[in-house]
Amino acid sequence: MKITVTQKDINKGIPRIGDKCPIALAIKRKTHKYVQVGCTYAWVKLKNRMVTYVLPDTVVQFIKDFDENRKVRPFSVKLKPL
């Protein structure tokens, strides 16, 4: 699944809250489904089951930077399910 984290996602995102971080907001915008994002995985409820996506290193670093209130920028990435 390809997602784009926008500046709006970054502005609305809440650090350390797995369903309100910019990554979660971008996935929700694309899927319109329940999303939970951790440090290295994202879980999306699709067709009555939770699908786990591995987060690439660049996304893991984005999450760390965002959670530490460092400057982050919009980006696009392809997430692969486990």
C-alpha cells in the first residue's frame, strides 16, 4: 500500500499516540479503516482482520524524529504487509 504523509498529517498528528500520528492519519485517509502504528509495524483492520505492515527504516526514523519534536517533512512510501 502506498501512502503519502502530508504536511496536514504532520500538523494534525500527535506524538506517541499510535492512532493519531502522521503515519496513522495518512493510512486512515487512504483506507478509511482502524489503524494503529507502533515503532516498527502498522496494523490496519481490513475485511474483519488485522493486517500487519512492516515499516521501512525511513518511516521508523520519521516516527522517532516526530515523537522527539524534531522537524519532519512530508513523504510517500510503499508499505508491505507481513
